[in-house]
Amino acid sequence: MGWENPWDNPSNSQDNTWAVTNFTKETLTENLIGVYDETDEIVYALKFVELPDWGNVGALSSRQIDAIRFQYDFETIELNQEISLNYDVLSFSRNSYPELQDISELNTIFNIKLVSEHSITSRDYHSYIEENKIEFIVYDKNQLDTKLVNSKLLQLIYSNDRYVIFKIQNGP
């Protein structure tokens, strides 16, 4: 498909509401389907180990990709026979991987071997406040989220034309 939108090369469309571009394992030029959102700079890709028999990429009237569909046809599966098919999925923002200058080189990212495991930890403000014994918060009034003013967690202590100071309720 060469990074085209289904509207640029539709196999089927309906009333300017959606369009799809179909593919088969014979018509795919690579074992990869990649989608790139230029507005939010998000990359999404599927790399097939075994090519699907059929599939399509669909787009809405806004040209936004709304689906990637694919299927495998199993003509005969014998009793006690196991079948498995594999594909890899990748999704990331361009900001998170600036080394990828040319989006057409997406296939290379699937081959990257990470040096170390990544650990993901979650944080929430309440735990952070307790662990660090925080009792007051000072905000720039120009950047204050109005939802905070109505929060039951915070009590307004001081305000001027530039700053607001909140006491944290039920704090340490």
C-alpha cells in the first residue's frame, strides 16, 4: 500500500463514509502493515510471521484509519493437530523513538534487542504526598487547574494575583 490511505486506493467504499483497501498474501509486498498518524505522530504496525490469507485496512470519511482486519483460512485441521500463527504488534510515538528518521524503515524496529528489562512503576499523588510528608502546595495562579480548587483534598490558605497556596487535608 506504500503508506497510502485507503481513500487513495480503495477496494471498496460507501457513501463517502468509509473506504477499505483489501490485500491478500499474494498482494502484500512485505510481511508488515504500518499505519502512521501524522497529527499525533503515532506509529502502529503489524509484522506477520505467517502472512494472512486476506485482510483490509479501513478508513473513515475523516481519513482516520479505524480498522486493520485480517484472516487465515484453514482448509483442513486434523484431529489433535495444533495450528499456531504469529504476528508482532508495535505501537509508539515518534517522540519516544527519534532514531527512526524514515518511517518506511519501520521493519528495522521489530529487530531491536533491548539491552535490559524495563520496569514500570505507578505513582499517585496521594502516595507521593504521604511518603514525602508534604503539607502545602504552591501553584502559579495562571497554570492552576480549576478542578483543584474544588478538590476535597486541598484547602485554600492564601491567594494573590500570582500564586495560590493550598494546605493538604488529612496530610501528615
